Amino acid sequence: MNKTEQELMTYIEEEDVKFIRLTFCDVRGVQKNISIQPSELERAFEKGIGIDASYIFGFGGDYGKDIWLHPEPDTITVLPWRPEHGKVVRMFCTLTYSDGSPVETDTRSFLHRAVRYAQSKGYRFNFKSELQFYLFKTDDSGDSTGIPYDKAGYMDIAPLDKGENVRREICLTLEQMGIKPESSHHEAGPGQNEIDFRYADPITAADNTVTFLGVVRTLAARNGLYADFSPKPIEGQAGSALHITISVKANSGDDVTDSAISGILHNIAGMTVFLNPTADSFHRFGQHKAPKYITWSESNRAQLVSARLNENGIRCAQLRSPDPEANPYLAYALIIYAILDGIDSKRELPKPVDEDFLQSQSEIQEEPARLPDNLESARVEAKKSPFINQFVPSSIIRLYCAN
């Protein structure tokens, strides 16, 4: 074992940790885990922990192979809602087959490869996410009733905003886990909330997103509520988005934001099925400031990509089409590859579109290209995209593009 692993085992003993959750995600980004006790941790570091993957989407099927979980020590965090005595901790894992070869549908490893590819070309990425979700009342079984927890609107305060205390509990719990939210507020829909994160490197940002989803669902349930991350839970109300702001730093010091935006716009049609993987994803487009066209703007935040300055005065790009059903590891990796394609190809950035097509009642004289407007169209775009076929493993393409 290396020094970090030895230090972690000492920590486990000194802090009275009784259970260690080895965490990973299926190909859709759904969190999975298996618990081991401290006596098994040394074996986990040296050889990995084998599991039957036959029932895990993207890893199994009728002829699924066993996969091995290899915990990453630097991802350890205590689960604050578990007992103080006999603590429970969690670590994210890398996945391999028994012969040590990587699991091709392990999207966290896919993101690792994208980060290394970017570094080899002289670029470093940071991501900042804004996640929206609804809180619904529950029935006696703890299932959602579909009735929003409140009737508040955008940035309302208590007593209209009943989710204030829940968001506070979520933010404080995340801080205990080493994740610092940047802000939180009530969103536009009844019972809809948003919590925003600070910038982080791509792997950390994706891990934080997966952690966030689990924390929100857990704490909502503890408060007698149901957290809904679906993109369009209430017809006629605002959908829920995963807004992703991207900062790209070139080792040369050049500002490559224009090329980054161009790369996203050029490849977004093929990427959409991975960013919006459900049929309901497409009911959100074109409503309540959700994008519909493949456009960008410096001033209009309703466009697909919004260019803006961050708190340090650095120009960044925000992609507004993804929704919380997206696998963040896959989404962030595709964004990295799309941006690098834009830089390498020196694609010319189209003119910005500042007109708000969603609000304009006049006829559009020259309609821009649209995002795919249904799941099947998005699948077709992915299958025919040279960009997607170059960077995404064929096994992942098949899983996302199958009926």
C-alpha cells in the first residue's frame, strides 16, 4: 500500500469507522454502492472488491462479467446523517474486469481519460454546476404525491418559500462532506429549488454532482418530502436544468472561449441524447428560458450557450441544455472533447443571437438550427455524428441509442 492508503486505514481505526461504502455509477449516472467493513479495506486497496455486475445497467445483461471496485483514497468522506459512533464513510471507485482491463462503460474513467487528453494538449478545465429540483409532498408510504411543497416563485422568501430550511440542511450537510455550495434559492416553479456550486476540476465537479443528488434525496426523505430531479415534473411549469459553466485555461495563456463555444455549438446535436437522456427531457426545451435553438449570446441567458465573466473576471461559457437526468461524468467528458474539437479545428464562432425567440411574437425571419426535439431524433443525431463515434465507446452509444 502507498502512504495515502496507510494513512486512510489509520484514520478509519482512529475515527471509529465501521462501514465503508464503495461507490460507483452505472452508465446512466445512477449511484450504486457496496458496503465493506474495515477489515476488508486492505484487500480492497491491493486487489479490489469483486461484485456481480449482471444486474447493473451498462455493466451486466445476460452475459455480464464480474467487475472489480478499486477505491480512491482521496475521495473519502463521512456520511453525516449516519451514526456518530460507528461512522459510515464513502469512497468513489475505479472499475476494472478481473484481468485488470478497464470497464469500457465506466463513465468516471471516461472522464479521467478526457481530462488527461486535455492536459496533453495544454488545457485545464474547471466546471461549475447549477442544479434544479422540485420538492413534493409524500403519502404515507413516502412516495411522491405530485403536490408541490409550496407555491412560491423565483427567489421568494419564507413563509412563501417552505424549502428554505431544507436547502439550509442540504448546504450544511454538503459542507460537512467537504463540498461548499456557492448559493441556494427558490426557483421559478412551485416547490422548485436550486443550489449552485463553486468551480472545481472535472472529476471533483462530477463527484460533487453525484454526491449532491444523493444528499438531496436523503434529506428530503428525512423531512417527509420527495426530491424530484426529472426535467419536466409539472406540465406548464418551469423544467429543471443542470446548467454547466465551463472555464478553460490554456497553458499558452490564450483566451480560447470563442473556440470553446464554437466547438459546443458544432457538436451539440450529437451530444444531446447524453445530456438529455429521457423523453421528458425534450418537453422542457423552448419553455421558461430553456433553450430550443443552437445559438449563443453575450447578453441573453435564454440561449443554448451564454458567455459571461466569472467572479475573477475570466470569460467562461455556460451550457444550458443539460438536465439533472444526465450522467455528469459523461456530460463533462463530452463537453471537454467538444471544446477541444473547436480549438483544434479553429472553427469560426457564429454571430451571437440576442433576440429572445421564446418571447418574441413576431415571425422569425431566419430561424437558427434547432436542438433535436425528441428522444428518437437525438439518438439519430448521436449515431450519425463523427464526433460522437470518435470519442464515445461504441458500447455506450448503443446503450443510449437503443429503444
